[in-house]
Amino acid sequence: MTPTLPEMPVPLGSCGRGAENTDGPGWLEHLFHRSPFTAAFNVAGTPAMSVPLASDPATGLPIGVQFAAGYGREDLLFRLAAQLEKAAPWAERRPAVWAGTHRPA
């Protein structure tokens, strides 16, 4: 179990702001700075999931917690996700602005 992000969640669109003139290595550095806890599982090829277990009281944005399992043990994560959803449902929770309702101006 790890945090998903090293800081509180940021609003939609703010992560890529200013990246227009960034080269490949610079963009990777930016991404790893924003999400240092997810890269190890991506590189290792082991299953991991991020679930929204809380919300930022100031913004209503979800706060993710990441769970990982051993190689080939996605079954553990699916069972854990089902238990977490039953204990604290998040399927119907939405922050004030989310990708499903965001319409570009």
C-alpha cells in the first residue's frame, strides 16, 4: 500500500500545463515528480490499482491509495477492490468537476 500521489490532487488539465516546450526526458521527469509511487509497478510489470478512498475537503477531488500485489496476482486486487467498494462505496461519488461532465469551453 502506498499513496497514489505525493501531494493533494490537482484540478483537471493542470498537470500538463506548461509542457508544450518540454522534451521527452523533461516530460518523464515531470511525470515521475507528480506520481513517483506508480512507476515501480509499471516497470516491474506487477499489478497495482489506485482507488479513491477519501476526498480533499477543500476541492472535493478524490485522494487515491495505491495497492499492489505480486506478479500475476490481480485476483487479490479485484477481491480487495470489491471489499473496499462494499465497505465504502465510491462508484456514485463525483467531485464538482470530473471528466464525465467536463465540457471544453
